[in-house]
Amino acid sequence: MAKQGFHPDMWHPRHGTPRPELIPDYWNSDILPEAMRHSTGHGGSHAFLTTEFVSALAEDREPVIDVYESLAMTVPGIVAHESSRRNGEQLTVPSFDRT
């Protein structure tokens, strides 16, 4: 896997002097279709999630990240956004557990 280079948000202090950390090009992988092998931020996670979901549909199987995990990853961010719009009011994050 190629190295993307220095990521501006990743600094690790060593011997008292911070320096940027090298972040691999996770998205530059044979797991992804050629058309999706480009940087989209977040280490390429969006491309991997999309590829897995589309593959699950094509292969008529349950995706690794199902609707419950998707909600668990998405809803807290939506609630946090709404909290910020309300000047930091504490809001309840609903749970979408399997029943």
C-alpha cells in the first residue's frame, strides 16, 4: 500500500517535538473497484462501506454493516448536530437495537 504522505491533522509528539504522521492510502486497494480508488477523506472508509453494501446486494446476502449498525453510527452524529444548533442542549440519543 502506498503512502499518502503527511496528513495535516495527525501529529504525534516524539522527544518533545511534534511531527506529522504518515497515513497509508487505505483506499488504494485491490478490494475496491478501480473507479473508487481515490482519496475521499476519512482514510477512504466511504468507498469501502459503499463497495461492501453494493457487493452484498449483488450477491444477495446481508451486508457486514447492517441497518442496526448503520443507525448506531449515524444517529449520534445527527443528534450531536441538533444539540449544537440548540447551544449544546443535552439530547437523548435514541437506540435502534434488534428486538
